[in-house]
Amino acid sequence: MQPAAPGLPDPPRAAATVVLLRDSTAGPEVLLLRRHAQASNMAGVYVFPGGKLDADDATLDADTHLDQPHATLHANLNEPDTHSATAAGLYVAALREALEECGLLLAEPLGGTSAVNATRARAMLREGQPFAQVLGALQLRLQTRQLAPWSRWVTPLAPTMGTRRFDTRFFVAQAPADQTALHDNEETTDSVWLAPRAALEQYRDGRIDLAPPQITSLAHLARHASVASVLDAARRQPPPLILPEPFDHDGVRVLCYPGDAMHPVRERALPGPTRLHYHARRFTPEDGFEALFR
């Protein structure tokens, strides 16, 4: 990331996050992690696993450690202006962060003869070994095919929560059935599987904190009856670009999204309300909680 010219805000940092899903008898559930209360950004907020793009993510050898070439990943991301190596790196970042933060590794053994030891891979990362070295030592190839681009969120110039700006690509994926998710007790201090609507109800009731991208994404996910439905929807359309536009109305902070009368992009990008009001430390639609699901 190049620094901004004097007097201009720094450009947002490239980042990736993965919305990990599993099916239950009541429909899909999503994994949420609580950021450490002392974190420098978004402290105490429940988020999807993710983080900023590291330089090494874009240099991983595709022939050895990826199940798809850079060109395919670049095309699937649908960002013509993004370099193909960077596009591939965003997939790698999402998978690496999932392993670091919750211990889930979407990978396959080279040759298909041994199991994926996600616990050992995570321990090696925590010891400081580079991701490529971990994959090489354990003879693993990342399953980028399991990731479907879902959306792209860019933090506004004047963030409502936190202080840093990110250009985050959201992916959706089904969690490995034979692995157990667990927070790392460093960056994250709690982990929970919840139905999307249940997570939003807990947020409404003040039991957990969420940021606007998570609120809107959970409301979107609540419209699906299965993980397969989410993945199918993600693969049938390019991920929308969402740059929220903040403004103040009668002393209340408001975030509006594409399709709103106050947003410069006239075409709606997501289902649900096109604006959220920030009041009493909660983001809510102006027509009430149920508007999230209409």
C-alpha cells in the first residue's frame, strides 16, 4: 500500500474475510469471532475471520499450493483493475486468516493419501513459520474452489467504528465438517456458531456487538435456507462493491448503501434496507429491526 499524498487520507488496506457456514436442522449457521477487548481496531466486536493482505499471500506458488491458477481466481473475483497475483493473494489471505483465527483449514493433501492436520498447521503458523512453508511441510494444497466471492466493502473516509480503513473482499465457504473451529485467545477471545437472524437478534438485544458489514451480510444470509443456496447465489453473480456513504441527519449518524436516495450509486447492491441509523451504539434500519429481513 502506497502512502497518500500530504493532506489526503491513506488509501484503504487490502484485506480478505471468509464467512464460514454450516448447515443445521434450522438452516445455515455462521461462525462469528469476538475481537479482543484491547484490540486497536473494532475492539470487542464480533466479526468473520479475516485480516489484511500480507505480501507473502500474493507470492504463494500457484502450481504447488493452489488448486486453481491465478487467471481463474482473478476472473472469479471480477476485479479487472486488480493484478492477478493480488487477486489470488486475497484468496490465500482469506484461507490463511481462517486458519490463524479459528483453526479451520480448507486444503487437501497432495496425492490424497493423508488427512489434513489443521491443528498442526495452525501451531506452525503460530510458531512464526511462513504459510508457504507450512503447506510445503504438510504437503497440502489450498482449496480455493471452496471460496465464492460474496461482496467487497470499502471503509468510508470517515469511519463510524474504528479508525482504520480497509478494502475487504468477503468470501463465503462451507466449513470443513471434520474440523473444529476455536478462537485463538489472542486476536479473538470467543467463537460462536449462530443462525444469521439469531446473531442479529443478539445484537439488537445488546448481547453482542457487530459492525455494519456484518449486520448487512447477516441480514443477506438470513434469506437463505441452506449453505448450498448461499454458495449458489454467490457463484451466479459478481460480488457487489459497497462503499457506504455516511451523513448526519438531525444529530444522528446515518450510513447509506447503493440504491439509497443519498448514495451516488443508484443501483441497489444488496437486499434489505439501504440505510442504517447509528443511535445508542446500535445500527438499526429507520423502519425498525424487521426491515432487515424484508
